[in-house]
Amino acid sequence: MNSDKELQELKERLAKVEGQLQQKSKFSSGLRFVIGFIIVFVVFLVVIGVVQFMSNSSV
């Protein structure tokens, strides 16, 4: 009987840890998307600046 109770407690703790991991992965993927978007935006602004600089220096 005691081992059944321990087994049930282990299953409950495992389910709790799996839930926490899923929450972290959701947060991680959202954070990864935001960081990627910011990097792409900054690179885009730099490219626009370089193109404008090149077009102005050739005039």
C-alpha cells in the first residue's frame, strides 16, 4: 500500500514539473520571437541608412 501511495505522489510531481516545462517553453518561444523581430528591424534600419548614405555620396 505504501509503495502505491509513493507512486501516485511521484506521478503527481512529474505532471507538475511537465506543466512547468511547457510554460517555460511557451515563454521562451515568445521571447525568442520578440528578440528575432528586434534584430531584423535593426538590421533593416541599418541597411536603409547605408543605402541612403551611398546614394547621397554619389551625387
